[in-house]
Amino acid sequence: MSDKVVDAPFTLAIDGMGGDNAPEVVVRGIAIAAERHPAAKFLLFGDEAALAPLLKRHARAAAACTVRHSPAVIGNDMKPTAALRVRGASMRMAIDAVASGEASGVVSAGNTGALLALSKIVIKTLPGIDRPAMAAIGPSARGDVVMLDLGANVVCDTRNLVEFAVMGDVFARTVLGLTAPTIGLLNVGTEETKGDEQLRQAADMLRESHIGPQFHGFVEGNDIAAGTTDVIVTDGFTGNVALKTGEGALRLVGQLLRQVFSSSLSAKLGYLLARSGLERLREWLDPRRYNGAVMVGLNGVVVKSHGGTDAEGFAHAVDVAMDMVVHRFNDRIREGLSRIDAQRRPTLTEKMA
């Protein structure tokens, strides 16, 4: 697989009105990203009247942005079917810029369902991809781990799982910088006989594919936090449940730590003694470090920022989009799928016939 990167200047489209705290957090996030990437250029879509005073306060963002006025906003509660009919929305116009080639990728903190639906219809999937998936990074005992799908596809078949594994492999190489990331299929047990027929077929195909040496086999829920593999592959229903469970567990740990260290004078003294270690733990588990889920499998880079993130978190989502473009993420997915096609697609057709 080629390690070439994009060295020519490129532009990202930004949905300026998407998210709980837009457009202020979006503009501040762009300012942070522009500070990190001085050559970065952005097409910022949103209400000019709302964006202009914010850009005046953030000179770095103003210098990096070209504002495109959009009169409408896709709300968080709007159904995807309704969002498809809103032509002048900031999200839609940003996605259109990617489809037309004016921008190399889009970042939005807006409605997840609308972003996925619009992207699938306007940008479309890569040739050979049946369905796009949502991929993101999370913490584990051994470092960062990639997980997909996180909710884009509730029901998946063998083909989808194999494609997710290929895309997860490329994602881990691109974002985490791993040369040979290990891959696991999430299952109810690690034994080869566990799981349904689709899971077992996917495992067989991955073992015989070009990423076979990296395929660990089946993993269980506890392997996610343990970091048993670098990539966890599952259907969107299971992945979303696992994601929300993990987020809730992290919040619970934080609440319990605050309760413990404020329960008595001796506990408060203990906090002072342990403060430096706890600060390192807080930084390690900071959700802003993991902000930026990627809609993989689309014919363009699409990154979803958490709607409630702050400026630092949004800047991280922009960083992720830049990584996708610079490291030719979609080209590398095409290369990986072509190898799967050559090796295993005929067998898959026979099995599913």
C-alpha cells in the first residue's frame, strides 16, 4: 500500500452552524486549527451576520476562511428525510462543496443522521463499498483503539464487516500511524465456533485476505478497553451500544473520583498528593482528544464532531479531517478493497448465493 501523502494545498468545508454552541465554538476551533496548520484554508458556511463579528475577534480564523452565506440551518431534531429537502442549509452547502470538488473534506458538529444521509446521497459511497460506516478512536489500556461501525448501520452482513475491517485498517494506519494494526471482530466469545454464520464467514475471509496476518480473530466486549487489538469491527447496533456504555462508564469514574476526594479532609489531602497523577489521567481520558468520528467509505472525507464539544475538541475534529486528506485515506481504502476483490470476492459470492 502506498505511503504517499497529499502535499498540495487543499481546502476543507466547515458547517459553521452545526452543533450545540455554534457558531462561536466552530470559529474558535478553526482559529486553533489554523494556528496549528498555517497553510490551512477553509470554506465556512453559515449566517454571515452571525459569523462576521466572531471572525473579527479571531484574526487567525478570519485569514484562513472564505465565508459562504447560508440562510438555513439543519436542527438537531430534524429528521434526515426532512434535511434532504433543505437546500440552503450550512451543512448541505458544505457537503455540496465536497461533491463538486471545491473542498477536499467537510467537518460538521450538526445532526448526525442528516450528515450521514446527505453525504450518502450527495457525495455517494466509494466504488465497491456497500455501506459507509462511522469510525472513531477511543482510549484503552494499551493506547488508542479504532472502532467501527458506531451506528451508521444497525444490521450488517458478511460483506459489510469485511469492508469495515479494511477501512478500519486504513484508518488506524492514517490516524494512529500504525504500520500493521491488529484487527478483531467483536463477538460473544473468542472461540471460532461462537457467533452467527455471518461473523464466522467474515472471519474466514479476513484470515485469507491481505490483512490476514493482522487479523487477531474474535474479541469480546472487555477486549475493547483492554486494547487487545488496535481495531474493533462490529455492526452499528452493537458498536453504538458499546460506545455509549464506555462513555457512561468514564463519566461514572469521574463522578466517583470527585466524590471520593471531596468526602473528608484526609481525602482532600490525598487529592493534593495525587494531583499530578490525576491530571495526567484526566488528560489521557479527555474526550476532546477523541473528538471527530469519520464517515468512512464515502467518496470524500466527512468528519462528524460531537455536537457539545468545545473549541479545542472541534479543532481536533478538523485535525482528523486533515489527516484523512493528507494521507490519501480514500485512495488507500480503494487499494485495500481491490486486493480483497482479487482474493476473496468470488468466494464471498459463492457463499452468499
